[in-house]
Amino acid sequence: MADKELPLSAHFKALRRVILVSVIAVGLTSLLCFGLWRELLMGWLIAPIQAEGQKLIFIGVSEGFVAYFKVSLLAGFVLASPIVIWQVFSFILPALYKNERVLVLTASLVGTLLFLAGLAFGYILVLKPALGILLYQFGGNFEPQITANYYLDFVGRFLLPFGLIFEMPLLAWLLAKAGLVKAQSLKKWRRYVVIIILFLAAILTPPDVVSQLLLALPMLVLYELSIRICQVVEARTARKKES
């Protein structure tokens, strides 16, 4: 807890170091991805739309370069994330008590795994069917001419919400441990939550009904799972009080 007694200038200096090291780490890993694995990474991302028989195009002189740069930057951030997370922890952990450190480390690890699981769920199970429906069932008589940058932006906006909603059980666990939410309250709010979930799905996904429904359904399942998690936490807390 001695870190709490450091002067404000020392905190700013430590924060500047965290940001500098994180930026350098992301920059170096992004350059590594661009130089060595850009074709592999791009092939992995465009595989779902290629499976639908579509070939991406680019209409600007630098659009191909920008597309590869975006993919490399994202991959670089993923590769550098352990360094970034450690830098953040090195800044905040000295100010926490031992039990708080364990909670933060556990939540961070579980949160990262859940986020990656959400991305994987969206990519493996939802993206390809959604592309097939959007391209052919709602394409009418139009001939798709999809640019690389538009497709990558679509994939990013499509997958990111899946990563975020998979954090719902973790959020429920943290709130239940803090005593800020009860399973009975979540059950009582269910009808309103359904409306909120449909609204969030509408604003977090590309503007089509298919993407919105494919996001809303997992959210509803995860909400029910969150209720169950709260019940388990409450039962354990009650047993501890009795003992």
C-alpha cells in the first residue's frame, strides 16, 4: 500500500511508462505481423466470404495496403495484449490489498478468455451463415461487389459485440459478489432486459435484421446464465454466513 503515498508526479511518470511500453509493444508486434503473416491473417479473415463464392475488390490505390495494415494492427494488439495487461497491472496492483489483487487478476483472466470465446463464437458459428443469408436471400437481383475495407469493417463491427456480450456472466459474478445485484431482481427485470437486448443488438451490429437476431439470441442465453451464476454466488455466501 506504499504506492498510495507516492507523489502525484510519480504516478504520472509510472503511467507514462505504461503507455509508452504498451504502444511500443503493439507497434513492434504489428510490424512483425505485417511483415511475416499478413497474407495468412487476411486469408483467415476473408475465408468465410470466399466460401460463399465471393471475391473481394478494392477501388482505391491504397485500399489494399490499408486493409492489410488494419489486419496486422489488430493481430499485433492481440499478440501484445499480455504485455499491455501486465503493464496495466503493474500500475494498479500496488495500490490494492491482497484479496483485491486476486479478484482483479481472476476477473482479468476470465474476462480475456470470455472475450476471445465470444469472438470465436461469432466467427465460427454466426459469421458464415449471416453472410450467406445477407448476400443471397436479401441480395435480390444485385451483383455483390464488396471492397476489402468494407468487408473488414463489417467483420469488426459484427464480431466485437459478441466479444462484449460474453462478458455478461463475469459482470454478473462481480456484481453478485459485491452484493449489488440479486438473482431475484434479474428475474424480475427479465421482460425489460429483453427489450434492452433487442435495442442493443440493433445499434451494435450492422443495420440488418439477421445480424441483430444472431446477436440478440446469445445475449438472452447469457442473461439466463447470469441469473444462474448469481444464484450460485448467493447460495455460497449464505453457507459461509451459516458456518
